[in-house]
Amino acid sequence: MKLRHYETFYLLHPDLNDEQRETINNKLQDIIVSDDGQIIKVDPWPLKKLAYAVQKQTHGYYVVLEYGAKASTVSEVTRNLRLDEGVMKFITTKLSDKFDPARIAQAKETGSTAKEQAEGPGEEA
């Protein structure tokens, strides 16, 4: 089983209450964990004013979800994001082909980027 390092950034509808937002976040995390993935970080943001209207809304809640998962798991997360009416927009980015939670935690402490993490110490791009 090869895990890759992903980040999913999604925008939730401003009319959702705390419990509804938490339910969406937990559902996505459960999909990842149940398919042998690992959650690194869940970062829900407070209500923000959007730069432009999305689905006729001018505000929304952003959530950053960073995790290690298989490609099939990411497909399932994407499917769920598309089906949930509380999700207005989302994007998933593969940060690295290699997923090493220890290296990621160390890189966060030192402030290095995902590209530097993937390359490893002493390797040139």
C-alpha cells in the first residue's frame, strides 16, 4: 500500500452551523482513516469574506485537510465533496509521491516546503 501526501482545501456554505461543518469534516476524515490513510492536519477557518461570489454567496468557511492516502481514497473524498450540498468549492493537491509522517512533522517544525520534503536531505532538484 503506497500512501501519497495530499492536501484538500474546501469551502463550506456560510449557513452551516458548527455541528453541520463538524459532520462534514468528520465524514471526510473517516473515509481517509477507514481506507488506511493518515490525517496530518485539519485546519478549519472562521467565516471569511470571499473575493468573489461562489454560488451567490459572499462568505464561507474554508477547511484545510492534509493527509496521506491512496489514490482510490482521494477519489472517494472527491466524490463525497461533490455530493455534499454544504460544500461550495474544493481542490485537492498532491504534495508529494512519498508519505512519511515523521519527515512531514519535522519539516513543519523547520518550515521547509512540501517539495523540499519530497526531495529529501542533500538531494538536488
